[in-house]
Amino acid sequence: MKIRTYLCLSMLLIGQIIWAQIQFEAKVSRTSIALNERLRVDFVMNEDGDNFDPPAFEGFRLVGGPNQSVSFSWVNGKKSFNKTYSYYLMPLQRGNLTIKQASIEIEGQVYKTSPIVVNVTAAAEQPKDPNSLDVAPTNQGIHLVAEVSKTNPYLNEPITVVYKLYVSHRASVRTWKEIDTPKYNDFWSQNIDIPNLVVEQGKFNGEDYRYVVLRKTILYPQKSGKLEIEPLSLDIVVDVPTNRRDIFGGMIMTTDNKTVSAGSKTIQVKPLPENGKPIGFSGAVGSFDFKVVPSKTELSHGESLELEVSVSGNGNLKLFSLPKPIVPASLEMYEPVHDENVVTGLTGIKGKVSDKYTIIPQQQGNFPIQPIVFSYFDVNTGSYKIVTTKDLLIKVTDGPGLMGGDENTILGNTKVVVNASKQFKFIKSDTELYPVNTTDFLGSALHFSLMMGSLCLIPLLILFKKRKETISLDVVGNRLKTSDKLAKKYLSEAKKQLNNKEPFYVALEKSLHNFLKAKLRIETSEMHKEKIKEILSNRKVNDETITNFIALIQNCEFARYAPASEVMIHGDYEKAVQLLGSLEKQLS
């Protein structure tokens, strides 16, 4: 009976201990959001604490908060306390973003939250629950639109995507940057250069708008079926009207950031028809002209000719291979030189691609080159076209005769193309010779030089070690060097934080304190203004510099808790650089 009583008491005691445990955790509204949606992050604790330190929210922009809420209640004689810091974030990029640890001090102990990974996907066509606080608001008067030339093309038929930014006459855009660029999976793509952005007038949903063309892209679908064009998303700096007016009654504007997206587009790609597809079809789609042109048809033994196989026109010129000519064995044909002379526009790729073969005859005679067949699919007619070249006859007027057979004409008996890297392999003029007898390393001049050099290094190593020990024993000197390095480090950190008031003044104050430690050899406990004035006066620093330095320290103390303008922050930074330089000279 007693054992059961002890067990029950023990379980109750353990339950009370668990109930009384301090909890500090981070919670997010969702672990997967779109690029144009907001995320709510709550840092919740069940005991009140001090020195709350939120994470930097890397990869996000802070668009709201911190909002603080506290709840306190008694339930059945038990105290319930909750304190929450809430932040609203907008993602700046796709991928897995990590919200790092926050920390707080409760009852003298520091507690930290666990990191949270948030998966950011492409921008949504319509953000979820638009009335919720954790969703990005609609962008009134600003729209990003993707205009697709054709939504049901054939395989390898070109389509264009034109991205336009529409801005109403009520809105004002300062600048923008891309935060999510489409990758065009299963498409061959190429951007078309836009040398200058031109503002034009147009209509959007029946209303007058201004618009600018931001990007033009030509796409060739490489797979049939349903394909998706990923959205383009922009981070835009806009002027937003406030509820205040100036003395003339005009609306006072402020700047804000908006995320707009063109939304994804679905393309239904038709496969090329199997009915009537030619044998050896290489995937050419468009409208083409096919030619095979030799540089000459009559030559002497030892001369060479160039055979150009070319396709010109409008279509997927970069996405198929040209057919190869077949020549008799008595004509030595080398690997071709490929050449492209094309331009890319909104109607697709135009120009000419060619393969140029060098051919050298080995014997005298007349050598025919068989006709070459080229086929392509014409999207205008929805049918396949086949082009066949005429016969070519190459005449070699002199040289060794043919061994057997007719000396005037050779038919068939084709020749394999010779690899360019092996065509002169039989000529090897460089000879590599190695001596049969070589000298031993032991006893050589190099052997003795290395031994003597090693012995000479021993005194240098001893001196280096003593020097290092002397430096390590100089505790005061090392501390002063460390303080000097920290002063420079924090001054550099302050420069990086010129746009963030509180981190700037924290770093600047640390820089000033470490400078004093390094130059005046005082500790943190002595860092009060009267002591600093007294030491600087004894070191013959002029009164104006002392007054300005003390004033700068006071600015750091007050500005962290009071409003400060951007001009004031930059002024304090310039003043700190000037004062530290002046003190450096006067204290040296």
C-alpha cells in the first residue's frame, strides 16, 4: 500500500516538474509558402524574460512586427502565462530557407529556439486566403503579365513569351529587381535583347495603363504533352500614399516593397505526326532550303575541294544535325567545320547553318557523290517535306591510276570519314631519347646541398620559437592588440549597418570602447565619461577633440533608443572616422 502511495506521489511530483518547465519555441503559420505569400513567425514563451534577440531572417524581408502579446490566467489554481513576439516575413528567393535560432534570458538562463526550415515555391497564381494576415496583399494598380504567342504548338515549333509590367496612372514605381527567374524546363530557350526600356500606353482590363516590356524569350518545346512555364516574379519599390497631407493639400507618399508575379502558363505541345514521317528524319521543324555545293568539281591529284552542306530558313536551326555526304573510297573526307550564322527574333531562329567538308582525291578518275536527302516538318502546311540534291561528279585529271576496274568512273565503294586528330598520325617527327646510365642521388651535389640547408634551418627555428614564446608571455600587449583589431572590426561592421539604426550604433559603440582600451589601457569598468575626459586631457589631447568624442559616445547611447534619421547615422559614422584618426595621431 505504501509503495503505491509513493508511486502516485512520485508521478504527481514529476508531472508538476514537467508543468513548471520553461518553454521557449518558434512557430510558423506554414512550412511551405509561395514566393508572393507572407509568413507569420511566432516566438512563444511560458515565462517572462529579458534581452529577446530575434534571428536575422536571412532570405526574407521583414514586412510587419514585431508585435508583442501577453496572456495571463489562473485555471483551477494553476498559473498560465504566455508571451509572444510575432513577425511577418516575405521570402526573397525560392528554395529551402532556414529561420535561425532566437534567444531570450529567463531567470538568468539563456534559452534558444530550434531552427525551422521553410520551403518557398514559385509564385502562386492567387495567394491563399487573401484576407489572412500571413498572405501578401493584392498589388492595386501594378500587374506583371506574361503574354504567350501560342499555347498549343507542335514539338520544336517556336513560341514567344513577352513579360510586360503594367502600372496604372494612380501608382508610381521607383525600381525593381528579379527575385525568381523562370528556368523553362523541357524547353530550349533564348532571351531576346532589349537595348532600352520604353514606356508605352495601353489597356489592362479595359482601363488605361502605362506598361514597359521587361523581357522577351523564344522557346522551343522539346517534349510533347502538358508543359508548364514557370512564373517570373519581381520585387518592386513603389510609392504608396499615406493618410497625411502637406501644407498645400497634396498627399504625402512613402516607399514600400511589393512582390508581383506573372503566374505560371500551361502549354499543350502536340507531337509530330507519325503518318508520313520520312526515314532518317532528324527533327527539323520550320521552313527551310537545303543545298549541297562543292567549291569545284574538277581538280588535279593533291588538290582539295570543299563540300558545303547547308540549311537556311526559319525554324529550329540549332536543334538538329545536318545529313552527312557519302563519297567513294578514293576520296579522303575529313571531319566537317560547323558554322552558324543565325539571329533570334520573335518569329524564331532565322539564318543558315552549314557543315564544310574538306575532300582530297587519292587517285585519278571520275568520282560520283550520291544525292543527299534532307527532310523537315512544315508547321504552315502540317506536313513533312523532303528535299533531295542532284548527283555530283568529281573529276580528278591526273595522279596514280586505279588498280583494276574502270579508270574513268568509280561507283559505290564508300569511304569512312577520317577523324581530324588522326589524319597526320603517321607523321611523327619529334624523337624522345633517354640516357641509359644515370647518376645516383646519394653522394650527388643536390644531396649535400639539401643536407646543409636542413642544418642551417635549425638556428632559425630556435629563434622563431623564442620569439613566439616572448609574444605569448606579453599578456598586456596581446590584449591591446586584440582591442585594436576589435575596434577596426566593429567600425567596419558599423559601416555595413548604415541602413539599420540599432545594429549600427551597437557596433559603433563597441568600436569606440575597444579603441579606448587599446590606446588608453583602461578596462570596461573604467568606461565612464569623467574618467575618459581626465585621461585624454592628461595625454595632451585638445579640448575640441575630447568634447566631440564624448558627444559621439552619448549619441551612441541615446540613438539606440530614440529615432534617428539616415542623415544623422551617416554623420555619426563620418564623425567617428575623423575622431579616431585624430586621436590616433595625438596619442601616438
